[in-house]
Amino acid sequence: MQRGSATRLIKRFGRHKTDTGSPEVQIAVFTKRINNLARHLKEHPKDFNVKRSFYILIGKRNRMLKYLRRTNFEKYVDVAEKLKIRH
């Protein structure tokens, strides 16, 4: 992932300009990485190392979404809509 895109995600979802640990930012970064890996897997379906990383990231994002839903439902709905995630 390029540094500029991560910075844009932090500005869009972060609570302040250096926020990298809030669930909203982590979910956004995971989603960006998942989309990049999905694009790679369409071209290279037998790349099993990337496929494993893809599934691990999906699991991490799902756990983070569950946490956000449990702690701050309004933020959860907002993030899911902005990132077009069904969960």
C-alpha cells in the first residue's frame, strides 16, 4: 500500500491527524489491503501465500468490526457505509 493512500484514510477516518490505532482507521486500512489482495488473487489464483494473508486480514477486520459494533454502534454503521462493507 502506498503511503499517500494510508494518509488519506487516516485523515478521513481518524480522530486526529496522527491517529493510527482507532478501530475506524484500522478497519479502513484493512479494507484497502483486502481490496488490493483480491485484485491480485484474480490475476494469480494459485498464489496460496497471498490467499492465506487475504483470509487472515478478513478475520482481523471482522474482529475489529465486531468490537466497533459492540462499543460504538453509530461509528460502526458510519464506517460500514463509507467503506461499502456488509457485515
